[in-house]
Amino acid sequence: MKLDNNNHSVFLLHYHLVLVVKYRRQVFDSEISDFAKEMFAEIGSKYNISLVEWNHDKDHIHILFKAHPNSELSKFINAYKSASSRLIKRDFPHIRKKLWKEMFWSRSFCLLTTGGAPIDTIKKYIENQGQK
């Protein structure tokens, strides 16, 4: 197991994040998912967050990521949801027809630490999302 480190600590912090489209509207396809994934990696780098695994279903996404102990997770998640909502609606205007009002993401999110299960198990779970 390879541990991360910075000047004053050694750590290995993995998180499983689930974001749901408002009212479970089924808007995700591979193109929109790839766009959202690129944004996650770009914005995450500013918060010492790195993407490990990503997958989507039609109405939600699953993300496995690593973070530093000083990463402000709630600020990052809010920044990501805000920017991705705005840019997805701008670059994929057909989505607006499926949304109610201007909201893209649900206000809530699910963020889990992954200490209870091996990372490979979580990666496999995320890889299999959206498959019947």
C-alpha cells in the first residue's frame, strides 16, 4: 500500500462521493459524464483532490477520490457542483428541457470514507454502476 505524504504527515484518505441530479432526472450519458469528469479533475487539483475512479448512471454519478488532510471537502463539493451545473447547462443546452427550474444537482450529496472496505471492492462497485 502506497501512502501519500506532505511536509508534516503521512496519509491515505479515499472517499466515495455520490451526486444525484435534481429530481433524479435522467440526463447523464457518456459525453456529459466525460465532461463532468474532466471538470472534477481540474477543480479537484486546486483542493489537493485527485480522481481515482468515476462512473455514472442516467441520474447520478459515483466518484472515488483521494484527498489531503487539509482539503476542504465541503467547499470543494460545493464549488464543483456550482461550476459543473453552470457549464453543463451552457455546453449541453438540451439538458435544460429535462430539468425543472435551473437546478442541476440535488442540494444533498453522499460522501463516505472508504476505510471499511478494500479500495478494489469499491472500485469494482463503481465500475459496475449503470450496468444491469
